[in-house]
Amino acid sequence: MSESIAEMVIPGTYIEVRAEGLIAVGAISTGTIGIVGTAARGPVETAVPIGSFTEATDIFGQPDAFASPRVTDAALTLTRALEQAYAGGARNVVAVRIANGSRTAATLAVSAVGANQPAFTLTARGTTDESGAEIAGSSGTWGQNVDVEVVADSTTSPPTWRMTIAYGQRREIYEGANVGEIHGKLAGSTLVQAGAVQNPGLGFTPLHAPLTGGTDGANVSAADVLRGLTVLESQPVNILLVAGLGANVVGTTVLGHLDRTEAEGRERIAILGARASGTATSATGVEADAAGTSDDRIVLVAPGLVTVDAPTGVTGASGATGVNVSLPPPYLAAVVAGKLSTLAPQVSLTNKVLPVVPDVRYSTALTQNLLQSRVLLVRQKFGAQVVKGITSAQPPFTQISIRRIVDYAKAGVRLGSDPYIGRLNNNRVRKALQATLDGFLSQMVLDEMLVGYQLEVSASRAQERAGICSVVMTLLPTFSIDYIRVTMNLE
């Protein structure tokens, strides 16, 4: 809105400040990662902002052992992929837990002293909403990593019972003279909840065991992935990940998501892994996925990576194992996404070092074939380096940086144009709009995203009557060096 200054500063002269001349383009997000995957804890089909890997494990629980998952051939994926993404440099993440079917919590029956004398059942707590109420279906097998010990403390008089509940570095200790006293104190536990009490006046049968059972719905399909991606459609995401699942499973689903979000003005790039690494001389799975993937918003990554299935730090026996495992390419895709999220749009992934050990080193001939099929490869060179930062599409959007530069320009133009909607459609306001967009695009030239541009803001008389203003841009992005050719003349 305009502001009129009624007081005369110069005799016969009044000042009016028109807001159109003050509009500028604000900050634009370029590194927010959106991810869907399976987890042992947390709300299902709910977008959860995550700021660190520690926060991720607090909300979604630790992963199970990759080599021997709790559900055959369906290892938990979300926190395992987030660990790799944060190792790559991720900072801002929006995570969605997906599941197939209902979820149930892990439990443990605690007995009172004497034969067949029940006390109460402990159930692993789920996450809570803003009001503090537990979200239905938000618990699962994470409770298998909760260890419970019940012992008598004979140093006190009269003897008391001590219950210790441990999860990672967290310890909760409850003391009481009998079952009833400890049951009452368990109401304050953040790890478990106690069921109805029986035999409250008795002591306990000594116990040292983890919670058992529970289900996570980890054997998800493309339909479950679609529901998770639908939750992410409205989120301000720039880089998309599907944890643990290859392009052969989710490629079509992800492509539909990318088309819908682009139509809504929420452009993003998906980083997908191939179905399997293959060997040094044969990667038929990667080649098949490359043949079925060709889109300037999809990056296909290979091979996989070798990592330590790190101990969870809990006393339960069902967490990760602390041995070296080979993770498939979707987990290397998470590292690539984390690295990409740290780079400005004009900075290429080509030749960037990643903190990983690839599980396969492809031969030179196979590397060339996969690059020609537009697969983003990581190989051991001076560290593990991205060979070429490319999408799965033909030119002009083969370079990831070009796709991101154009998306950045589109987002800036939308952001700069939106405040003008509802204002006068006359020459003065259109010139102000052009000045706003000129300032933004000129900064892109200074930042070396563009080498030049052309911009026209106009409206015919018919468009003025219809409330339409036309913005036409021609962008000249800056291309990165993909390789250097060396010619040597010897004499």
C-alpha cells in the first residue's frame, strides 16, 4: 500500500511513497530434503521436520540389523538412510514414516513373586502430539531395544525393589516396597507405560530382559510410498529421497509425484538408487534401471556403499550389529542428496568427495557405459568422488546444476511477482515489477548462476482488462566443466 506524507517538506511539495518500488525477492530454500521410509517408531504418514540425526532416532527409533532384519527382506530404512544423508551434510529434513498395515508395540510381562503371579505388562510408548497425547500406531519394534531389570536391594531396611529401564544412554530408575508402589511411579516413564496392576502388595520375581514383539509394517510397497509422497507434496522440499527402495520399485511413483509438484510450483529433484550394485564388470540391474529412467528431475545413483551396521548403544539384543555391511544404491543416494543439499544451485556435484566407501569399483569400460546411460556414479579416486553430476535426462538438463538453476529462477520470479497480484495493472506498476525481477536475475548473474538473461514484463489492453500481466524470461545458465581433455605433443 502507498503512504502519503501530509506535511509539506518543501513549500508546495508533498511526498507519496509507493510500496511497489520497495518490493524485493526474499530468501529461497534450495537444500531441504524430503524423505519417506519405514521406521520402528513415530507417527505414520505425517510430515516431521528433523534437524539432526540424533533427533531422528529419538522420534523414529534405531534401525534393526540390516543382515537379519525383524521382517525378512524388509530392513527398516528411514533412520538408516537419514544417517547417510546427515553424513553427506544434510541439515534441514522433512521425514515421513510409511508402513504397510497396522503397527503394534513391543511388550514385556512383569511377574510378582510366586508361581504364576502376574504384576503388570510394560508396553513401549509411542510418540506424542502437541497436546501430549500418544499418537495411535506410533510405537513398534523400537521397544525391543528397551532393557528392563528388576532386582531386590538388600542394603535397605526393609528391602526395596528397584526397576531400571534402559534405552541407549537413557536410564529410568524406580524404587518401591512392592509391585503397587513401582507401578504407580511408572506413570512418569517416557519409555514405557504400565498396564493394569495385579497383586500390588507382593514383591517381584527378579527379571532382566528386553521388551519383545511388536510390528512396524516394514514390508512396504509402491502404494505405501505413494501415500507418504502425498504427504510431502505440500512441503517446501527441494530434494526427494525414498529410503532403501530402488528405482525399479518406486520410479514410476516418484515420477508422478514430481509431475504433480511441478504443476503446483513446488519443483524438486529426486535422488534414487539403482536396484543393485552388480559387479565390477557387470551391472545389469543398474543398466535396466537406467534404460527405464529418463527425466530431468530424477538422478539415478550407483553403486552401493560399505558401512558399519553400528551398535545402537542399547542393551536390548535386536538392534544393529556393529559389523561391516554392504548397503544397496538407495543408501548411497541418501549421501548424494545430503551433499547436494549443501551446495548452491550453480555448484556441480561433479568431482565432489563423499564420505563413503563404494561397495563396487566398476571397470573403466563399464563406467563409460553407465555414464553414457546417464547414471550418477561414485568411484574411489582421490577419496570417493562423484564422477559426473548428471540427471537421467538428455540435454539441456543433463547437468543437475542446470536443473537447479532454472528451478531457483522460477521460484524467485514467483516469489517476486506474488506481492504485485491485486495491484494496479498499469505501466508504472509493471515497471516496478520488472525492476524487482531485474534485481533478482541480476543477482543470479553476479552469483554466476547465469551468464545473462532477457526479461520482458508487459500487458496488452485486453490483458489489462482481464487482470493479466505477462512475464517472459530467457535464461542463459552457467555450465560446469564435466571433464578436461588433455592434448600432449611430445618431441
